[in-house]
Amino acid sequence: MDYAFKMIAVLTTLIFLFGFSVTTVAENWFPTNKTNCQIWNANPQPIETAYWSGKCVNGKAHGYGTVIWSGGSKYTGQYNFGYMDGLGKLTWGNEEKKWVGDSYVGEFKQDFMHGEGIYTYLNGKIDEGIWKKGKFVKKKKVTDLQNKFEKLKELNPETFFKELLYLSRTSRTTR
């Protein structure tokens, strides 16, 4: 009887833990260093953490700021209720093996590269043009991106948008 009881307890615990982890992964809302402040994370990793420097509204990262993930990825730009949304720069770190060292500067929509942008691969290849839901769809010289960043500078007196433009230019010319 003791053995059957222990087996039922172990199985119940495993089912609970498995069900909890599936729910957690399916949700994809990820906690940051700030209490009651989450960001969207489509691919959460075990023991991953995220630091958010900006403001939180209704429990979600919102406005301008920087997210730094424990695996080394970094996003600086606009967040809209937990999603990368607007202008920003994303550089992939070690947690995303196939993209490590790549970067994208441009427009985002609900965490996807979406709109005008410049993607620079670690090997030096550059895709510049139009993006739709994370996919490169049209090669085009991006000329209006700098003007958009300049307008944002008025809303955010800090200089990190100048830094974004500087970093995007140097990554394109030094590789």
C-alpha cells in the first residue's frame, strides 16, 4: 500500500510540474527585474533573466528603454505594453545560437522586425529594406529611418537613439 501511495504522489507531482511548465511556456510573458513588469519572450530559456531600464504600465514594459537578457541579447528602443514595438536596435546574444552576434536596427511591431530596417549578420552580410512579421521581403535603401530616429530624440532627451544610429553605421562599415 505504501508503494502505491508513493507512486501516485510521484505521478501527481510530475503531472502538476509538467502542466505548470507547459502553461508557463505557452504564456510567454516573462518577468523583468522590476516588480510586476513583464515583457513578451517568444523563446524563453531555462534560468533566463531580463533587466528592463524603462517604465512599466499595467504590468508591462512600456515606452523607451533597454532590455538586457542574461544570455547577452540586448534591445534598446520602444516598448508597447510588453512588446518591442516602434523603433529600436536588437543584438542577439548567446541564447539564440543561430543568430549570435547579428543585429537589427529599425522598426518593430509586436516583437517582430516589421517595416524599414537594416539587419547585419555576424559574417558582414547586410539585408536592408522592408520586413514583415520578422521576414525580409523587399530590398530597399532605407533613407527615412534616420529621420524617424531624429524625431524620437525630441521625445527622449537621452542620447541612446544617437547611439543606435552610430552603432548601426559602425556595424555596417567595419565588417
